[in-house]
Amino acid sequence: MPNVNTALALIKVQATDAEQKVGIDVSETAFSITATPAVPASLKVLGVAHNQLSLEWAHDGLNVKSFTVERSVDDFSSINAAFTAPAEARTFTDVTVMASTAFAYRVRAVNGSVSSLPSDVLTVSTPEAPPPPDNGGGSSESIESPPSAEPPVPAPESDPALTLLPPSEPVVTLAPAPAPVAAPLSQPAPAALPSGVPGWVLTSALIAVAAVVIGMAIFFLRRRMA
């Protein structure tokens, strides 16, 4: 069967007399009629994920220029989104879905300004989104970043007329340790003279002893020289 999108219709008006005899033609008008495509059938889901789902339907392809896929989240109290698929398409993938949401779909065949009735409604629920991957390979606890250091306080601008010298280190002078002072030698106290002995006697005794010592020294000196 050929794919006939439009048909040409010809209307001819004639005037007749009372005896139903055909008279002359009064007017003749030609206009086109657009054929309405059949309703898509067997709408089903091919696959579903948390962020996309795929649909499939059946159609004979007659009098079709495109398909309209309608989506709703309130059982078609309103249309949430509408997508266009080419005439040769029998599948469609919706990549705008959200996770953990129920969506209702229906499909219409379109032939220019004329569209078919919608297909049966198909309701599909998307699964939950998978958890994000653990890149650290260890505990799932989050690691808090260290607090950012406070910005350095800018140094006060110095007066160009003043020259700041670095602080000098204190000079420590070590005084030499005082030399030990020797204690004065104590001299023996002179022997006390025996009481009752006159001084001249002691002096004479000392002279005699000295003479003996000197004589012995001379003796030994001479002996060594001999």
C-alpha cells in the first residue's frame, strides 16, 4: 500500500431544472485531505537506569512524518516534556530523567498538522543513583582540611628618614680570675732567753760556735785542694 499523506478531492456543483435534467456546471472546487496516521502500539521499555531509559513501539509507518514522545510525572494531568523522533524511528532514549522518579510515557504518530491518538500509557520508575566512588580506597569518612593560615600582617612602612640598625648582640667581657694570694710565711718567734742568763754569755757562746764552724769549713776546703 502506498504511503499516501494527502488525497485530492474534487467537488463539482451543477444546477438542474425541475425535471432533474442536468444543466450547466456552476462551480468546481479542488482541495486536499491529510490522512490521519494509525495509533502507535505495543509501547514498552527496553532498558532503564538512574539517568536514562529507552522505549520501543510498533507502527506500520503509513502517513507518518514523525513521532512525538510525551512524558508526564502526574499521570498526564500535565505534560512534563515532549520529544520528537523521526518517521523511521521505533525506539527513543530519554537522557533527561532523574533517579528514584516515576515517569509516564505515551507516543503519537504525526503527519504534518494531523496527529494520531496517543498510545497506551507506560509508567516506568528509575532506580536510585549509585553511591559516589571511594577514591581514597580506605575509610569513607571525610578528611577535614587543615585550617588555612592567617594572612601575614604587613610590616609597617618605615620612615625613609630613619635608618633602623639591627639589634647588636650584648658583649660579655670575662674578667681574669684573681691569682691566689700566698699566705705570708709565719716566722718563728725568737727563742726566749732563759731567765736568769746574762746576755753577754749567750753572745760569747754564739761567737764560739761560729768560730768552730768557720774553722771546720777552712779545714775541709784545704783538704779538698791538697
